[in-house]
Amino acid sequence: MQDYAFTMELAVRDYECDIQGIVNNAVYQNYLEHVRHEYLSSIGIDFADYAARGINLVVVRIEIDYRLPLKPGDRFLVGLDMVRESRTRLSFMQDIYRQPDHKPVLKAKVIGTALNGRGRPQIPDELQRIIDSLQHRTDSDR
């Protein structure tokens, strides 16, 4: 396992599994989203506040490579790194590992942006400052 900007441990709930007894593929997106929201909250980004001001943080693309299914009761760790994709897009590189054996479950790349009140991509200044400070910290760690 690599070092991540943010990690969170979760557990599979019975109702998240399909008739095959494994986590339904769509449920993994819920796990990924929950961890992204927790990460953004931890760095000072409040979804409700942004939405109230007409700024909507949205996902525009998701790529997922499934490797190993999770089953009821499995515990797993989600690791996340945020990377600048372009002037108006951010990528969240997210991996899931089954615990305690650290077996890779999936790799995901989630691309998002912020939309202004007219529905146009625009990263607000305060979000830009947060991204820049995180990028600076990441660069100095190398």
C-alpha cells in the first residue's frame, strides 16, 4: 500500500450485497463518494455552503478497475489522493484495500469540477487557494 493524503476504514453491510453474495458493483461508487466528501470536509470544503452560494461540485467522469469482490462483514480501507487535472478539473485517485490482508479491491479515478450559477466550470477562489496549498505541500514532500 502507498501513502495517501486521506484514508478511511469502512465495513460492508449485508444489504450492499447482491444475489451472488458480493458487494454490488454500483455500491463501490457510494464508498468512493463518501470518502471524497469526508476528505473535502476535512480540508474545509463545505458542500452545503457551496451549493447555497450557487457553486456545485460535480463528478464528470469515473473510471473503475475492479480486482477483488468484497463480501458481507469485510472491512476495507479507502485511500485517496487529489490531483489537479486541468485549470477547471480535479482528479481523485482512490484505491480500496480489503483489511486486514491489504488485498487490492479496486482502483478508481474520479474527475470532478465546480460549476458556477450558469452551469459553467469555474473553480472558486477559495477552493483554488485550498488546492494550491495542498499541491504545494505535495510538491515539497517529494
